[in-house]
Amino acid sequence: MISFDTADEEVRHREAPGLLHTQGFSTDIYFPRLGIGVVEDEPERLEAFRGRCAAQQRPMQYFPELTYYAINAGADRDGGASPGAGEFTWGLEAVQIRRAVQTGVAGAGVRVAVLDTGFDASHPDFADRSVVVESFIPGQGPQDVHGHGTHCIGTACGPWHPAAGAAQSPGYGVASEAEIYSAKVLGDDGAGSDTSILAGIDWALQNDCQVISMSLGADVPQVHPPYVTAGRRALEQGAVMIAAAGNNAHRSAGDHGFVGAPANSPYVMAVAAVDEQLRIANFSARSLPHEGGEIDIAAPGVEIYSAWPTPQHYQSISGTSMAAPHVSGIAAVIAGASGLRGQELRDALISAAVPIQGAAAEDVGAGLAAVPANLVSESPTTGGGMAGAGVPGTGTAEAGTAEAGTAEPQHWVITVDDEHLSHIDDVVAQLQEAGLVVEKVLRSLGQVTGYTEGASVQSDEVSGTHRLSAVSGVASIDGAQRHSVAPPDAEVQ
């Protein structure tokens, strides 16, 4: 994997392919929206190429390609579905789906890309839905013969009132009116590579998908840099990448596991799984100590009932794979109601999360993912959206900055552009002069974290965001996410 991690489109689209071609590397697998390509060569030649790129102030990184798997904890032992009683599954009830039902907000006009084992487009519950399918597995079509992809799409975008199961099937999908984009990036055996997954991400961005859901992973604790780049590019282009945290824990035996790739990348949301009692699932991975390795949010992931390929139609399975599409569906609902995109949409998901009593942030992040209580049914283009209170980016203050009069400090994640990485200390000094209290300098990621005092942000006509953005070498500035442990007397709503 070769990565040119830069926000400069000219470099990604023209200069990087030219550099690869000049050195004899193939550009057959190169994704200009991401600045990532796949080549096959000896490490010595790649290292020499890295040096030549650095000399031209076009820093390049290279990494071995990984293999990824669909990460579910298995189907019911009897192989059947367990829908439970009620109008909706327990998972939908837990994420407050009735708030969306009452207002009729179901993700209409929002495109959700699910990168998985494909989709059974013949499923009767999706006969009247907008579904676009594509396969990135050589020799295999987009049809899902595994089941995992259809199940995840069902949870994210399935119906509130299923057709195939009639009265026997409860509603099981969050964003029941979202446009579905299914990218088959894992083969019929449930396995895939960086090549197929990155191709799916690039395809999703090409199709202007606002939500990219990935219930897949590799059990490696280290951040895999291609997904740092891909996640950053996605946010810049108005998309949120959401991934399953991983099922490598065995908590009952004292093993809490760790968040794997790609969920452990800083710009990808990592989703943990809880059961019907809102307890952390035995298999659900715990946060890592490094930047990006944190659990961001939790969602239902135990005995989740959803769609399955024909002729079975439905199945109940468990895993963080089942939790991630709940969050992706909520993202689509919020995006449809508010018009929020990219970082603001990610912030809104965290803001709407409900603390879970007695749960640690390292296990559930901000808490249980939920549909916000302040949804309205009007389209944002006609003056609707979500009420500004509690939803970042919808009030009068600039997203990520304090509203006038507040004294709360504002936390930031600042990305340094490629040309200034070798002089990051100079950038840090300028940020401090601009009012940033520096907390961490993450040299390997080219990032600086810190905060500005709320009282000074609105002290004149220039906001804190603009002060920091004006510093030479700053590529982007994002509001930092803050996690907190629920108080002992908190109630799950």
C-alpha cells in the first residue's frame, strides 16, 4: 500500500500517478480521491522511492497489505431467526427508533454505502428501494452468498414494516428510506484485502455517499495508515466512516481485547456492542491507549434480527458487526433531517449518544447510539432540520467553536500539511501564539491536539477556528471528541 496523504487534489490526482509511472510502478490500482495505490515490489525499491518523493516535498508512506474478515460472533445455534415480540426489534427500540417514526424522518435522500460481502438484491423487503450494487472481488458478482452483508444492510437501511415476513417479522432497519450502495469488498468466504476495501471506499466517495459502513476488520492493534488517509479524505468530502470495533475480546475470561483496523484509525468511528440489558458484549473489544484506538460509541450487537439472503430472508446473529450498522443508520437519519455532513455529522452522533449506567468510556465511548430527540420531518432545504440545541453545526455559532458568552474550553485536533511535517515544532509554536494550549504532538500522524479558552474565542470578530486555521502549515482543524463515564445514577433513555 502506497499513500500520498495530502489534501492537495493536484498532488493526488496528477502528481502522484506521475511519480509512480516515472519510477516504473503500475497505476492500475490507484485511488486518486484517497491518494492511495497498491503496488508489488521489493522493500528496498519502495524505500528508495520514498526518499525520492520526500526530496520533492511529496512525502509518501508504504505499508504491507492486510487481510480483513467479516466480524460477527456467529448465528443462532439452530440456524433460524429470533425476531422477538413487538413492532420493532430490540435493537431499534434501544436506539430510540420511534423518535424517527413519529416524525417520519427515515434518511430519505441520504446515500449509505455498506462495504461487506455484498447484498441479496432479490430480497422482497427491498423490492421498491433504491439499491446500487458493485463488486470489487475479482471473479465474483455483487450477490451476497455469505449473508453478512445483507444482514448489515438490513440493520442500517431495512424497513420499518417488512413485506416478506408479514406479521411475523418486526421492523429491523434504522434508515428505512435511505439510498443503499452495496460494495462487495469481502468475498464469498467473508475475507477481503486492503485493495478491495479501499476500492469500495473510493467508489462510495465517487457516488457521493454520506455514510460509509464497514463491519469488517483485521485483528491488529496498530493503526494501519491507509485508513488514516482514507478517513481523513472521507471527512473532507462530507462522508463519515463507521466501523465495527472487533470481536477479539473474551471478557468472561479476563480478556478485554483491542480495537482492530480499520476502526482504530483516528478518522474512523469505532463501534462497540451491547446486549439487550445494555451490558457490554462478552466479545466486544476495548479501547486502545493510542490516538484513534478509542471506542467512540456503542450500539446493539447481541442477537440482532435482520435480513438474510433468499430463501431464508431473516436471521439473528451477534457481533460488533451488528452494532456498526445501527450507528450508520442513525447517521443517515440525522443527515436526512439536518443536512449535516462529514465532521459535523460525526459530532452529532456523539452528541446524541446516551450515557450507559456503570459503563466505562473505554468500553462504550460516548455511550449508546440514539436517534436524537429533536428531529423534525421537514427537509433541511425547506427550512427544516434538527433544532440547534445540542447538535453541533446547527446553531448560529461556527461548528467546533464556543457560542458567544461561554467560558468552556474548545478542544481541537489539528492536522499539519505534508510540506510542514518536518517542521512541525515551528507549526506548534505558531499555534501556541494563536491561542492554542497544546496537549499532544502526534508526530507519526502529523497532528496536534489541544484547546482554546472559550472566553477568548469570541473576543473579537475573528473566531478561534480562523485564528488557528490561519497558521502556516495547518491543513485542517476539527473539533475534538470528548468521552465521559456515565454517573452512577444515570438512566438509559
